[in-house]
Amino acid sequence: MAAQSKKVLAVCAHVDDIQITCGGTVAKLLEAGAQVKLVFTVGFERPGQPSLGNLQKLGASVATMGVKDFVIFEDIQFNDLPLRSDELRRRLDEIMKQFKPHLVFTHHTDERLVDHEVTARTAIELAKRHSVRAIYTGEIRGCSFGFEPDVYVDISDTFERKMAALRALTPDVKPEWILPPAQEAAEMRGKQCGVKYAEAFASWPKKVVPIPIAAL
């Protein structure tokens, strides 16, 4: 399928998670003409803070990647998803029914943070139910246990946009928590596949490609 006709849905928990896991890839897909929608399943981590200011920062962050269409579940608080998993499933199911994605990005399924794990498992379950053709899980350094990628995307030309999207969230999201790990991960994955910066993903289910004996 040509990128121009692809509908791409990225579903992650917190306001910086999509930018970390697949921000550079999202920017590349948009450049290629794909239609992209982002869903953040948890509201801002500081209850009581003015929503307008936070939403403006999030809007500026995703706009840096080129995204205009995004949704955040502001009423769901940090670590609240295990108790609201049915509601999360209902909301995501409705979004997938309306958007009809061809490709879904989400978290790795074995995560340090419960919001990440519940989001990933729900997104994958619904994507399979809606016959999404391609499902990819991404990593967050320090959170993703046992992550083993089988897909790499060269983001050397969109890396600065990825980092700018993260910087747009500060100081509400502490820069020392996200900027160095995000850059280190992109550099490490880039070295693994022979480019300057890359994002790594695990396909769901994992791809198994036979190699001809002559290629060994």
C-alpha cells in the first residue's frame, strides 16, 4: 500500500510517549503523505493544572512532527488505567471504528509503567479485532523490558523534529528525564542498522523471514 493512502494510528499512554517511541517515524510517514492520528490515553500528570496551557503545549509538540489530529483522555489520571480498562477499550474501539487504521504503533507489552502496558495490550487486542494489517510496538529506554526489535526506521532526517517535539513539553515534562535517553536510544539503534539515528520496533506478531542458504 502506498504511503499516501495509509492511515496511521499511534496509541501511547503519556504526553511524551509517542514522541519518544515513534516521533521520527511519524514525521517521515506524514512527509510521505500518510494520514496520522495520535491518541494519548492518560491525562496530564499534574491534576489541577490549567488544561488550556497543557493542551497548547501538547498541540505545539505534535505540530512539530506535522500532526494536527490528536486525542488525549484528560479525565484518566496517572496509573488509573487498570481500574478503567473497560472504558479505555470502549474509547479506543470507537476511534478505530471511525479512523480505520492500516498501521498501529503502541508501547512494548512488558513495561515498567502499568499505564504503558495496559495501553499496549488494549491497543493490540483492538487492532487485531479490526484487522489492522501492521502493528508495531516501540521502546522507551528504562521502561521496556526484554524489547527485541525486528524493524528499524532511519530517522536521521527527522530526528531534530522528534527532539523539538519533546522539548516543546518542558518544563512540565522534565527534560533530563526524556531528552538524553531519547537521543541515546536513537543513536544506539542507528549504530545497529548503519545510520546516524533510528527508531526500533517489534512487529506484532514478530516477523519470521526465511533466508536462502546462499545468503548465509
